[in-house]
Amino acid sequence: MVKTLMEHLIKISLVFVFLSVVLAACSNAQNLPNQNRQTKESISNPDLSTDEGVITEVYKRIEAEWEKAGKKGASKPKVCVERLKESEEIIVIGFFRTDVGCLLDAVFIDSRYFEREQFDLSKLALAAPGWEKAAKSERENLAKIWVEKGLLVFAPLPNQTLSAISPGDGNVKVTASSKYPAGVTSRSKVKSFVFDKDGGLLPGSGY
């Protein structure tokens, strides 16, 4: 009987040893991917905490495009940077032209870079602060902020005022106009921007 009891104890001990080895192996297997993922995230996430960091990241992308196109020795454009206080994850990027000044060319949204020629920046920028679930009045406010701090940030109208309405078809229309004091004679300017129900900028907007 003592022999049988000893055999049971030995079997139980071996089971515990086996389980300990398996658990240790599983723990190591779970930790390794996390370490790799953290390394990749730290490499892929640019430092955009300062304007200098933003400009550095923009130049990296420009240089990569030039290298693909075989361009060498070209002078880098001056980069204009504007941050949305109302939505800190959005950084507006413009390139300076000697004839017109800075124009909107791209945005960083949550550290991801989007160029105007390839993406609908309005749809992306409005989605970030919650356009999809926003009520009508909130969408009107978001659209006004994006027109002022995004689409027209580098080229506002003189004495600019903004108004927004919802025509009832799911769209939001923002009108930017020049407003002068009474008695001041000047040519007025008006620009209209219409966003669809998804936040996309409709063709013909900005004129």
C-alpha cells in the first residue's frame, strides 16, 4: 500500500512539473509578439509633438518620393504647419508658393499622413472628431471649424465670417464671406463649401 501511495505521489509531482513547463512556454510565446509589436509601433509612430518634428517627417516623405522618381539635389519646399486646438490629432500641412503663399496639401491624422491629391482630406478630418455620430448642430460646428482651421487656414478671406446650415438632405453647407464695417466700401468675397452626409467635400466647393 505504501508503494502504491508513493507511485501516486510521483505521478502527481510529474504532472505538476509538466504543467509548469507548459505554462512557462506559453508565457514566453505571448511576450515575444508584444515586444515585437511595441518595437514596430515606436518606429512607425513619428514624433509630431513639435512643429520641427512635423516638418522633419514631411521632408522624409518628400525625400522618399524623390528617390523613387530619381530626383536628386532639388530644393525642399517651405512647409507650413497649423494645429487644430479643437482636435489635437489633426495637423494641417501646406507648402509655400511664391505667388500665392501657403496652400493646403496634406494632413496628419492620428500620426498618419494623407496627401490632398490622393485622399478626401475633409472626410478624414471630420471623421476624427466624431462626425458620424454627431447631431446636426454639432456637424455644422465641426464643418465650420474644418473650413476655418483646415481648408482656409492658409488663405482666409479678409474680415472673414462663417455660417453653416443643413439643407435637409444630410449635407452641411458652410459659407465663408468677407464682412466689412458699415461705410467701408470694398468688394465682398464669398466661398461656399458643401459636405455630404459622410463628411466628404462635394465637387465645386470652395468657389
